[in-house]
Amino acid sequence: MRILLVEDDDTVVKVLEKGFIDEHYAVDTAKDGQAGWQLVNTFDYDLIVLDVLLPKLDGIQFCQRLRDSSYQMPVLMVTALDSSNRKIAGLEAGADDYITKPFELDEILARVRVLLRRAQAPIIANLTWGDLQLNPSTRDVTYGEKILNLTPKEYRLLELFMRQQSQVFTRSVILDRLWSCEEAPGEDTVTAHIKGLRRKLTEAGAPTDLIQTVYGVGYRLKPLDTDGASDEASRTTQSSKNGKRASNHQMNGGSARPTNQPRQTRQQQTQTALRSLWYRVSAQHHDRLAIVKRAVEALASETLSPDLYQQAYQAIHSLKGALGIFGLTHGSELARAIEDLLMEQSPLSPQQQSQLWELIEALEQALVQGPQSSKALLPPSTLPLLVLIDDDPELSRQLTQAAKAQSLTVQVFKHHEHLQRFREDVTATYRDRLKTAAMESPAPQGKLPDLGIVNYSLENADETALSDLSALINQIPPLPVLVCSADDSLVNRIKAARLGQSTFLHQPDVAQILSWGTLLRSQPPSSTTSFNILMVDDDPHTLSALHALLNPWGIKLNTLEDSSSFWQILQETSPDLLILDIEMPEFNGIDLCRVVRQTPQWQHLPIVFLTAYTDTSRKHAAMLAGANDFIDKSLANSDLLTRLFYQLKRPHWQQTIATILDPQHLTPHS
């Protein structure tokens, strides 16, 4: 069962949340009516516990909107206003029950159980499937005479199967029903819990396939009768019963979504999850800003102690990083400006102090507003390959003919203006994809070529020309680039390297260029569920936010706050990508990076630093330690996702490179 708690009193939230979790319910919380409404439109809930006096959208209006939109789940109103008129207004708005503060936790839990039983018609005292029995009142589970000791998640998983016994549940549906949005695990978490539940059932004497895998779909309870036609009849009868029960469940409440309320896209779910998480942690960010205010006041009165200064500096530094992860890019920039002023060694002038207070006020306003809707988040798509041919018109002509023979579209850029217009087309197409992603519309079919060829003399290119070309290539999204040259000198290679992420081929023929082009434009396997990331950061808010950002893409994120256990966790998780913060207690990220790089097993593991520190010295130290990328935490979410997906592609590229370099394959000179 999944409950939504809409309440702005932190004390009440903590008490009720713990009580619901102890009762084996999944709980999401929202601190205002608008945030609660966004969650209702994103996830399915079996019951809503709703305060009356709420910011932005009060409980009465919330309930009216709920019923007007055909949502039928039970609503329990909770308020400190002990007024008959208020109770009547709440019940007429569509609430099913009403309780006033102060209340006993046991009483509200009892009312929740009653409302949930009413929503599940017919009332079933015990759930039975063959020799398997589950008692929802006592939460006892037995198989035959043996009692099963299940974890809360295993119990809720089994209860879900037994309440809708013929339904096949996909892993995504199971996640929606049993996990809160704050937990936001990957689909492999469901697989792990299924495995644990099966093991305990088998140990109690149940068949190993009592929970049956329907390949390509999900899981269900294995039909009791498996004899030919009778099996089909049994399943038909059971399906009919289940259909009636599901229909009744929808009419009487439950979590069925009204047909006029489509489920949000996974990009929107990500943003909603980030906003929900923000409401849980925003108070702590306000506390951080309060420390900064105290320090600035002490600075003005010349009473700032070293301890308070250090606390303020750490607080604003943490804000700078955390706000970026939540998508508050402007807030992160404000925090960065405040940090820069606090770093001034000399006393601040009156003008600087005035500027500092203006920045603090603007940052406070950004914290109050919280995360806003941002552009959709999606992994990079296949982009045109840009082939830079160093002063060899004949090779350009041959490549054009060979590419067209393979049904590839080609565009040759003879002037810088042509390349500029091409780059603008790439960016425009990318933005169109971002806009349509939020509506799950098909990606726009642009007229971009598969291959862009530019004739460019590296020998004649000066620093300004190289810089201009690099800026053009590396706009968002950055283009895959292949540099082909007959000049193998170090000077020429350095010029090519200054263009950014590119691959240099010495004296390649046409077949080799096309082979490498296929590699550079290739994507990772279509399913990202196998991707596994380990992130080490001592800020739990950053860890939770990145979890919400990556979860819709099926990526498993293992998080670690205590760097002292890093080596053990690295061995256990065997990640595809390692994300490190710079400064952490015990061991810093640069030391951890060095340890990984000196171990042969991990020398090819992609390592990314995600940090609020952006100074050149730290970046230089990180790259010397063996990092593959150095990312500012204030980077926009969509761009951060693009950078991480780029690193996740590296093992896929390495496998393809091994194939290309095989003696049986065409071998490029390098």
C-alpha cells in the first residue's frame, strides 16, 4: 500500500511517516498542496492523508480538485481546527474521514486501516493461494504449517501478488506501488527482492516457481491448476474474478488513475521526484543560509570568529553544490558569488557588504521558490559525425563516394559559414528533441546528415582559428569528431587535440574512416538497466538528488557517504562509472582516484569528479590523478546527464576498438 501525506508541520510529518513505515506502508510526503498535487499526477496512491491548512493549495481545494478529476482513493483529513463547519466542508469536498489534532498515533493508524479495507471490496480476512496464507490484520504469512519471516518489502511484495492473484506486474509497476519516490531504486532492486522472497518460500516448502516470471513482462503467482484446458478455464475464471475485483477496487478507491489523467513521462517523473525531495531537505538549506547571515552580520560588526567563518564558508559551499544538482542553477550562481566575497582576505568595503546582502536576499528567494520546471532530461542521441580532413581533397572525394555507396547521407563544408549553419541545425534539432521528450512524442525527423566533412589545414591554423573551431564543435551537444591527417608530427597532433574530444587517425584509408565513424556514432546497448554507478560524496542531499536524476533511466546508483569504506564497496559493486567529490572527511576524492588508477583491475574504469570546487589547481590535480572528467555541480541537469552518459559509453567503445584493432580487421595507423 502506498500513502501520500500532505502536511506542512515537520513534527507531524516525522511522527506519521514513521508510524506508516512501521505498518509496512510506502509513504511520500509533500509540504504544500501544489507539491502534493504534482505527486498525485505522477504516482498511484491507495490513500491520502491531507492537512486542511496548507500553503499554495489548501486541503479543501485539494480534495475538491481530486474528486473533480475523478480520483477515488480514500482521503483522511487531519487538522488542528476543531470546527463542525470545517469538518462539514472537508467531507463535502470529498474527504472520507476527518480527525483533529492532537491525536493518538494508534487512532489515526486504525482509521487508515479502516479506509483501506473499505476501498478493497470485497473485504478479505485472509489471502490464500494454495498452501500459502497471508493475514493482513496480523501480518502473519505461512506456507503449510511453516511461518515465513519476511522483511517489510518482501511482505508488501507478496501481499501485492496475493491481492491481485492473476495479474502480471511489471517491475516498474511494482516500484510505483511499493517504494516511495524518495527511495527511487532501480528495477534491479525488484529483482533482488523477488529472489529473496522466492528463497524464503522455497525454504518453507513452496515450489521454486510459485512466483512465476512472465518473460519480457514481469511477475505473477503461478496458476494453481496447470492441466491443459482446465488450466485455461481456471485462468479465465480467475481473470474474470480479478477483473471484477479490479473494477470494484477502482470504483471504491484504490490507486487506479482516471482515464483523463495520463501518467507523466519519466522526464517529468524525474523533475517531480527532485521537487519532492527538495521539500524534504529545503529546511536544512535555509539553516545553512542562516549560518551565512550570522557570519555576515558578525563581519559587519567586526566580531566574526574563525569558527563561525569556517561554518559559513562550508555552508555556502555546500549550497553552491547542492542547488545545482536540484536544478537551481541561478541559486547555485548566487551561492558562488557569495562564496567569492567571503573568500576576500581584506575587510569588505561598504559597497561589497551591500552587494553581499543583496546576493543573500536573492538566494533566500531562490530557496523559497524551489526547483522549477526545467528542460527535459534525455540521454544523447546519435549525432552526425564530423570528419576533419587535413588538406587532402582527394580523400574527401573518395570518402563522400564511399559513404553514399553505404546509403549514408553526407554534407561537405567548404566554408566556415556552412559549418556554422550546420552546427546551428544540430543545436536546433537537439532542442526540439528536448521539447518533445516531455510529451513522449516521436523525436523530430531532422535533415541532419550522417556524415559532415570539412577540409581544414591544421598546419595553417593559428590559435584563434583552432579556438573558434573548438567552440563550434563543443557546443551542446558536442559532436563526435574524427581528425584525419598525413602529418604525424607532435605539433599537428597537439593542434588536433586542442579541438576537444576527438580521435586522430594517421594516413587512414576510406574503409578505416568509416569503421571508426561507426564506432564514434554508436550508442551503448539499448537497455541501460545494466549500468551501475558508484558515487562517493559526504553530502546526502547530493546523493539523493542524483539518485532521482538517474533512476528513470534504469541506472543503479550505489551511494557512499563514508569514504573510509570505499575500497570494500568498490569491490562489491564493481561499477561501470565512479563519481567522486573532491573534499571529504577521512579520504579525499583525489586520493581515492589515485588508489583506483594504481590497481590494474580498475585502470580503465571511467572516473568523474562532480564537485562544487572549480578552481584550476584542484581540476589539474584531479586530472593528474587519472580522472576522465571534472564536472561542476552547478551544471544544468540535462548537460550533466549528457556528460555522464558519455562516460558510460566508454567500455562499449573500448570493446568496439578492440574489434577494429584486431589483425583480422582493418587497422588504422596511429
